[in-house]
Amino acid sequence: MFPTDRPRRLRTDGVRSLVSETDLSASDLIAPVFVDATTDERVAIESMPGHERVPVSEAVDRVEEVLATGVEAVMVFGIPESKDEVGSRAYADDGVVQRAVRDIAAETDAYVITDVCLCEYTDHGHCGIVEGSAAEDPTLTVRNDETLDLLRKTAVSHAEAGADMVAPSSMTDGMVGAIREALDGEGFAEVPIMSYAVKYESAFYGPFRDAADGAPAFGDRRHYQMDPANRREALREARLDAEEGADVLMVKPGLPYLDIVRDVREGFDVPVAAYNVSGEYAMLHAAADRGWLDLEATARESLLSMKRAGADLILTYLAEDVAESL
Ligand code: PBG
């Protein structure tokens, strides 16, 4: 009798799910939504099939659509009516995110998370204040400490509008501590921070930059986002954000960085989020369109893999489709 050890015994339909080690559930998922102040009708996002930018007047409807699939949390991104050198529409009381969040918080039961960044709001498209004038000079870099003031204001304005959680994504050193202090000072000690702690300078963000009109007008983001070559540095980023008070640590992108998700899971005791980014979504759709991949199956397998790697939460453009298929 050989072999004696037969893993196949536990793969029959009857027992498979009993011994399954990882579960995917709609309650783990966060759906990104795009609210656009420049339009009064929905605009399809070409590079992200199935996703649209919606006007502020339809933000509540858009979130209701998400909730109807069983997903309970949304991440709100805004496209402002105008941009300037310091991204002032990011922290305006009547800014696009502030208006949308006020409505969503008043009229829905969604858990509302906001992306705290400046790149969609600055005319140069960088995630903060740029040195000197915003002339087309690729050697210009983002001023770290001056940017912190704008992030503080942005996070507080989101909390005032009713955001349940804020998610700083600009990779500014000290952003979590600065935002924590500002929120606490304004009476928002109960609002958690999910930090985009380990955010790589990734080419997988391409479709998002179309969607949110947030591509840098010159240069790139390598001076502030992480080098894809680095793993040890990810732990350093995660440690700094945890020490500054991050309630959730995010790794971004997701699938190409599962080793980092695992490292952060093992190194820290706060929940870990993975961001299954726009390029990951676009790849599956493009291949499925050609009949080369099964979209539903690969979508589920992608998200399951992030959970297996150690993610507790997943931000994904697949949230609604996957939740509906569960
Ligand atoms: C910054 C931000 C970006 C994404 C989320 N927040 C863009 C960037 O850093 O270039 C990318 C998300 C995605 O690709 O899905 N506001």
C-alpha cells in the first residue's frame, strides 16, 4: 500500500470547505468610489470597465449600489472642480469629498473612509507642496514638512464632514502622527487612521491616475513612494506609522507585493489592509475580454490570495462583483 499519506482525501466536495483555511467575505472588502465635481452626469472610466465617476448629486446612489451587494465600506476619492499649486480644494469645506461625505454619512449606513492626499487637487499633480514654482522641472521634489500642514487640514475637514476613518496616501514622512494630533485636537479622537504605510512607486496605478485625473504633470513619485526593490524598508515604514498611531497598516499594490503583506502581518499587531489597485483590476478585465481568463474565478482567487497572505481588509474595484458572487 503506497502512498500512505494522501492529501487528496481531504479534497472531496464534501470535506473541502470544512478544511479550508481562508475565507473571503463581503465584510472584508472596501469599494473605492469616485466623486467628480466637474460633471453632472456619470462618466465611465475607460481603463476600469464597470467603474464610473459620479457627480456629487449621485454619490448617495452610488454608495447604495455598493451596499446592495453586501459590501459595507467605501473609500471616497474626489475629482475637484479646480486645481491649484497647494491643492486648496482638498481641504475646502465645500470641496467635492466634503460635500459627498456629508450626504453619504447622512443618508446611508456605509462605513465611510476617505483618501487623504493632494495629488488630485494640485495643478502639478504631486502629493504635496512642490519646491519653488510648479514649473516643469523634473528635479523639483515635494516639500515634506510644509505638506504635513495641508494633510492635517484635509483629514480634519473629512472628519468634520462625517468620515468614519481617514486614509492618508501621500507617503509624507510623519503624516500619521501629524494627522493623529490634528484629529485629536479637533475632537476626533475616535476617528481611526488607516495609513497607506507601505506604498510603492508602482506602474500598476496607471488606470487610477486616468480615473482620478491625478497623474503628475512632470517627473514621477520616486522621491516619496517606495522603491519596488525594497522589502526591509517596508518594515521600517510600517514601524514608523504604527509608532505614530496608525490603526490599520496598508500595503499597496496587492498581488505583486504579497510577501510584504505577509511581512507586515507577522511584524505588527494591528489589522493589515491590501490595496488591489487599478492596474491589477485592468489586467484581469483585459485578459477576460479576450477570453483568456475567467474574470469571476481570477477575481476571487486574487482576493483569496491576499487574505491568505495575511490581509484582514482588501480595497478592491472587484468588491461589488466578488461580493455578489459569494
Ligand atoms: C493617491 C492615491 C493613488 C492611488 C490611491 N491613492 C494614486 C497614486 O499614488 O498615484 C492608486 C490606486 C489605484 O491604482 O487603484 N491619492
